[in-house]
Amino acid sequence: MIRRRVTSLAVIALALMLSSGVEAYLLFGISWPPGSLPIRYYVTNRDVPGVTALQLQTATDRAFGAWAGAPNVTLGSQFAGFVGANPHVADGASVIGFVSRPDLPRVLGQVFFQYDMVTGVITESDIFLNSIFEWSVAPGGDVNRFDVQSVMTHELGHLLGLGHSALGETEPRAGGGRNVLGKRAVMFPIAYPRGNVADRTLEADDLAGISDIYGNAEANRLLGSISGRVTLNGAGVFGAHVTAFNPATGALSAGYALDNQGRFVIGGLPAGLYIVRVEPLDDIDLTSVFSEDTTVNINFRPMFYGKQVAVPAGGAGPSIEMQVRAK
């Protein structure tokens, strides 16, 4: 059975998506099979003020390069040509382009998936950037425009199978919405403001996520994972955030407890000692991570695991149980 899926990147000045104190990358559970690599994509032959179709293609190629350049992953892309077709049309081709969507005034970009629900194999993925906004491909950014390469790097993370990270901190904005105080993940669901080009570069959380999906044999040899359960009065806690911080390197990544047993796995981690913490998703818009009909347990207090957790190269450390208390 083939299914269509959509995910978006919001404009920070307009959207209330996430607040402070939460970190994680999330896997969609879908990916491109090895036989489909390099990923072939087309670009809609449409210019917008400040950016030509050719410049969009160049920025897209650089954004693909950021993901393909992650250490020890097997990825690649191939530009297949300019087309007249729009993105978000189920035609068997992955198309990227500008589309005017005034009905989506808070959305910078959106990704559409076509995938097999049984195998999790992606068969098509389209991306559009909303041309109601002003865009730039300037090397150092343009203070009046959003950066194409930065936003495209985020959208390509979705195209490759990554969900949203919450590794960021925001504050309320006068007149509505929130400002980003800082973030350490390209896959954070709210964009930096106009002129910022920081999201051209992947962070540790992004690298862990992409390695978890497309890591090659060398990644399997070098990287490890943390796994375990989050429990409350003996029962699993669905939707708990478990964060892993490496004090030696400053790297921060995390995962979710994604079943009713409270089980979690944080993969793609370099070997070392990690400080592990669990927290509820009680200060975010849950629909930015889970579907609207998902029930997430947020009735518990944050806590640190009692000791540092050793992640071995090429394997998993001992399973840990984090016993939280109700609020």
C-alpha cells in the first residue's frame, strides 16, 4: 500500500511550535533503499525574485552535499534536469521548486512523501519552498531574505527520513510567535530569522540521526547506542524524551520512548561516556513531533540517570531503566 505524508518548516516570526528544554532527533521509519541511490531529483523551471531555478538547483546540490558529507554514511544525489511540473504531484518523480502558497502563511517549505507502508521504502519525495516569502542565495545571507540553502538542508533531512529535532530554545515574541534564542539542530522545526545561514551546517543531533539511517560498515564499527526503558510506577512512559550529552565533546543527541513499554534507543553515538536525562514533552506543540491522535504521557518529573552511561564503539551499552516520578 502506498501512502502520502507531509511535513513542514515554520517561520519563527509567525509560529508557536516549540519552547525550551527539549532535545531529540526522530526517525520517520521510512528511507530510500540502497538501490535508489543516488537520489534523482528534478527542479521546477521557475524563477522567483532574487533566485533563479538554476540557483535553486545549485543550493539544493550543496544542501544534499551536507547530508552526504556526514562521516561514514552512504548517500548521494543526482540532478536529473529542469521540468515544468510542480512539486507535490504524485507522478513518480522527486521534484523541488518554488510554489506560491498564500494559504500557508506560516510555512517556509514543505515535503511530500510517497512511500510503501509495508516496507517503509520511499518511492517519491517532493519539496516546495513558499514563494510568498523573499529568498536569497547570497554566500553570507541577506538580512531581508530567508536563505535557500539553509531551509533546503532542513527539508532534505525530511526527504531522507528524519523527523523534527527539538534541540533549541525559543522565547515569546511581541505580537505573537516566538524568537529562536539558539538551536543545535538543523532539524529543529522553526527556522532561523532572515539572513541567518547557520542551518547550512549539520549539528551533532543531525549527524546522529542520519548515521542511524544510512550509516555504512565503518559507522557500524565506530558508533554505538544507548537503549533502555522509561517507567512510571512500573508502567512504560510513551513519548518521554531521553537525552544523551557527551561532556568530553559537548555533543548532544536524544531519542523518544516510542512504545507502551517505554522503550527507547538513541543511535549514531560516538563511543564515550554520556550523561543521560529524561524529561516530559510538556512545553511543546506535540503535533510537531507526533500525529494529532497520539496520546503522550507528560505527567512525570525530569530526572538524570544515576551515573554516566558508557557507549562502546560498534555496539550498545547495558540497557538502562529510568524510573520517573509523577508530578
